[in-house]
Amino acid sequence: MCASDLESYARAWVDAVSNAPAVAQARHLYAGQGAASARATEERCGVELQFVSAGLGVISADEVIPLYDLTVSKLGPGPCHSLGSSATPSAWWSALCRARGCQNVLAQMIKCRDDLAIVALPETYLAMIEDDLCSLTEEHMAKLRIIVARKAKVPGRLRQWAIPYDSRLNQLAGARSGSVSSLAARAAFHFISLIREVPTLLDIDAQRAEIQRLLDAVTPVVKPVRKFASDDQILSAILAMKSDERWGRSYTLGKLRNELGIACEERRFRGIFAQAEACLHGSCERL
């Protein structure tokens, strides 16, 4: 793959989504615990909510956007899957921004603001916007607070502005509990609530130390030991729950883990649950 292939892909993609019908505001279209936590932060703290989208760039929560299906995961769908290993998330972000007629869009937004810019993204998306954020001067970079999971890889220049959280977040007073995949967004809810309640907590070292103090005061929860089950066994368990009116992906995963004691990683579960939905619609093929 050469750079022109990625540029062509980006231009074609932008043309496609520009001509697609807009269906809903971004705040209502994005789902999951992370998006719910972002909305809760907006409502509770009065922050300006922006989404970083691999398909649309940086978009306001108020913007009415189309349905789309693109990811920077190598599993696709998207350029990193279609164009090979040299189509990195960071290269795609740059190509997407150019196709939309802008460059380093996040950096430009941060330069124009006087207040803090709280960035709360999963590791893959943080890698995607790395070059954008690293184009900031040290003066403007000081406005950043990058909320991350403790084990997340944070690019070198950005590391000094990172505030790490871990699974003990679930036990902090006033925090939103949830899965590891939504930790950054849920941690941002806690962090922004904290600095609003303690307005004298301005320095990043003091902020980081306070977060660490709160986490260290928590007694870690002992993880339950769950048993392995094959995909076919999990599919059967999901289908056995179908008469429950609460039946849905989050509910069945919780019941599978907490009541049946079965171990199942969230990404694996999504695929099996999709198979269960297909079964209920008469197109089931056993795994």
C-alpha cells in the first residue's frame, strides 16, 4: 500500500458519508457505557462534549450525523483492515482530516481555548490522534489532561499529561461502574466531577496525586474464578435466556458471568450474541 491509496480511500469515504442521510445527534447515536458516561459528564458538569470519530473526525455532540461503519481496528471494517499494515490509525486520522479540509483539528481546537481539554479515549484511539496532539507546543499541551487506563500505552510526549486510573474506579464514591473497555470515559466523569468540587486542585501533579490517594484507599475486589465454556455452550446458554424480558447483550453477559460463572471476554461474547440473534431470526448455524 502507498500513501496515495490511503488518501484515495479517505476521499472516497468522506464523499460517501457526506452524501449519506443524517439521522440523529451524535450524543444519541453513540451507544455503550463509554458514550453514556460522556453524556453524564456533559449533563452533570456542563462541559462541552466532542466525540473523536474514526469515520467523521471531531464532531460536536449536537451534530446530526449519518449511520456509518468504520473502525481503525485491523479486524475492520475500515482502512487498517482493507489496506494492510502500513495504514496505521495515526496515518488514517491524518488522511481523514485532510480529506475533510483540515489538519491537526484537535490541536487547533485546543489552541483556541483557555480551559482544560480532557481527552478520554481507549488506547487505539489515543494512538490514532497522537500526531495531532503532538503538534501542540508545550504551552498549549499544558492544557491537556489525558485520562487513561493505567496499563494503556501513552505516547512519549503525551505521557506527562496522562492521569491513570484502574479498576478500583468502580469502588470510588460517586464514580460510574462498568467494564474495562469504558474505563477512560468513566474515569473522565470522576475526574471532572472532582476538579469541579475542588477548584483549587489545578496542578496536574496534585491532581494525579489526589487520584492515586483515592484509589489507594480502596480495598481491591478479588476477581471471581470463572469456568471456561465453548462457543457452542455459550450460545446455548444465551438462547436459554431468550424468554427473559430483559434479554439483551449486556444483561445476558452479566448473567453468564455472575450467575452461571462462565468466563467470556467481551469481544468474543459480541460475536456469539450476534449468532444468537441470527438464530432467533431463523438463520442460525451452530458454531
